[in-house]
Amino acid sequence: MTGEEFYLSWDTPGPGVSHVTDDPPGSPVRRPDSPDDRHIMAKHSTVYPVEEELQAVQRIVSHSERALKLVSDSLLEKESPAAAPKTDTEADAKSTLPDTQGARMLKGVMRVGILAKGLLLHGDRNVELILLAAKKPTLSLLKDIAEQLNPKCPFNRQTFSEDQYEVQAHPEEANIVIFSSKEPKMQVTISLTSPLMREDPAPEKEEKAGDKAAEKG
């Protein structure tokens, strides 16, 4: 993970919700003195998002991250009863360890692109989040997440409401898009992936090493 990414893990204790910040640097703004300064400041004012846009992005990102955390908790509760029953000895041995954290299917969310870099410009309406799964994502998992993100879902009614957001699943793109209905209208594209999707070069290297050894033999 680079400095241009922000990762919010749900396996670690904490508030579980973060916010987009648009605080300017601590140094005072210098008053433009020359025509060039005034030109640059005028140009900046045309490309920098207005306050309503910044608040809209902060609101939809915060609500999306909170809703995804609720979906992660819901999936964890569904998986927990399916686990094999433990003996008294096993329960005593693991009583001091965090409960079922390792079984969480949705591990966390990462901000990427202009949202992570803080490069939102005036008129930008789409920001991106990466949702990390413990296993390789499937079509059924994507549909399940989209269904639980639906504003009609009971535990999302306080976070999402039908008059505020619309949720659409796009299986062909392996993502879910959340649209806000209030102006300025924003959307969050949530791409589902997993660290397991990375190619592991180790087996290939071992195979090449074995071929070389066979040639020498």
C-alpha cells in the first residue's frame, strides 16, 4: 500500500468509520500581490470543488464505508453458526483470543484514485473504493453484498434511505455503484477483490528450477 491509498481494516478495533478531510495546510494563505498570483488564484477557484461538493463526497463516502462495515458484520454473523463446534478444551485455550475475527469474509475497504490522493476537482462526481474479501470474490458474494446494501435492508435504513441513495450491482464489471439522489449527485464505485487474486510466482519459479535440474541430470 502506498501513500496514495487509505485502507480501513475491520479486523482491528476502532470506530470503523473514517471521514474525507479537506483541511488546508496550516500555513496562512498569502494575499495575491502580482497579476500572476491573481491569475493563479482565479484559476484555482475554478477547478477546486465548492463546499457543497466536498460535503457531498464526505457524506456518501462515510455512509458507504459505514454500510459496508454493517454488511461485513452481517456476513460474519452468518458464517459463525456454520463453524464446527469446539470442545471445552479448545474453547478454554482460545478464550483470550479475538472472537471470530479471522473468519471475517469482508476484511476492509480502501480508498483509491482521486479520493485517496485528495485530487478531487470541481465537477468530479465519481469516487472509488476497493472492498477486500478474504477469499476470491464470486458472483453470489457480489449479489449478496449489493442486496444487503439496498436501502430497504433493515440494518441499512438508518445509514441509507430510499430517497437518498440507489444501489446497483454490475457483475460484468465486478463492482457495485451507489448513487446519491440529492444535488450535487455523487456516486461511489465499489470494486470487489481479494489479495488471493494476485498471481503467486513461487510455483512457476519452482517449476523452472525443477526443469533446469532435470536438464542437468
